[in-house]
Amino acid sequence: MPERRCPPLTEKYTIKQGDTLYKIALEYNTTIQVLLFLNPFINPNNLMIGQVICVPKKTTRPPCEDGVYYTIKAGDTFYSIADEYDVTVRELQLANPFVNPYNLMIGQVICIPKQIKCPGGKIHVIEQGDTFYKLAQKYDISYKALIDANPNLDPENLQIGQKICIPPYEPAELCPGGKTYIIKEGDTLSSIAEQFVVSATDILKYNPELSPSEFVPGRRICIPPEAPV
């Protein structure tokens, strides 16, 4: 009989006297459904002593950087926990990949992901098709402001249900005498200067932190007053 091989992030476990799937699931902080998925050949009602199965790598608690641990109690659901801790069900699922949300077990430990802090701003839950560029346009803020407000987020790998911080609106006072403009796909320093009838030099003067190579779609810049005719 070939040696049992276990997939990544799992390890072998040898059935011993008195074992049940429920007991093993609690020990490895997982669920019976996950064990059955990893071991489709076993009979949960007839475990055999000495039988080798695959289980998630043993940790008393799942990784939970910057989050908090929570022990499942009677009546808990991912929905009720998400509501209590002001996170989304999707965020709970991402933080607990080996947990079956439809079969939580009393005593099981899960990770409650870190709550987003967004002083003065608002929380946005990522939907299908969302990108930082689209959100910058939707909320009339700069791409850079979104990046700065969400330093631990990968803008190229947004997850549906994930929460991000939309920073406060950048007031026009940041652009005295002029107006603000959000860079669009294809814009260049010269094309914007031509569009607003100003010089490229003046645009750079009003945006000292900006270089011509940093024309990122979604970024907010200041447009100086139109040059007199």
C-alpha cells in the first residue's frame, strides 16, 4: 500500500484508541467537514486504529497578526460574530481558511481580523470590479490618498468583502486660486496643461511633490488658474 501523502499546510495523523473526528477536529482547530474533505476515503463512524489521515498543521490557534482570538460558543455563526466585531463574513473566512462557517464547533478558536481605523473617513466594502482607480474617482480622492490610508493592502489583490478606508475628502483649499483634477488613464503633463490652458511649468509649481513620471490614474493634482489671454 503506497505511503499516504498529505497536501501542503497539512500533516499526517495516526488514529488511536478513542479517537473520533469531532475530537480530532477540536484538537487541530478545524471541523469534521474539513477532515472529510482531506480524507474522502474514511468512514467517520468507523475509524480504524493505526489508520493514517491528513489534518491541518497543528496550531492551537490560527495565525492572527494584529487581530484578536475568539472562542466559539453555543449559537455562534460567522454572521453574528461579524456583526459583533464590525467585520465582514468574507473577512472572517479569509482569516480562518480551515474553518467551515456552516459547522462551527463550541470551543473552536478563530481569528477576528484587525478592525480598520479610518479617522475622519468612511469604510468601503470591496465589491465585484472595484479597483483603487475606480474608487478614487467614485469618492473624488487621489489614488495616493487611498494607498496612504490602507498601507497594509495590496491594491492589485483586492478581495470581495474586504474593508478599506476611504480617507476624508481633500478640500479645494489645498489648491488656492485653482481647482483640483483627478488624473485619468492616458493623461500626461502636457495634455492636462493644454486641456486647462496653463503651462506645464505652472502645474509642477502648484504640485511640488509631483514629477512628470508620477502621473498615476486616480491621483489628485492641483490645476493653477488659467493663464490670462
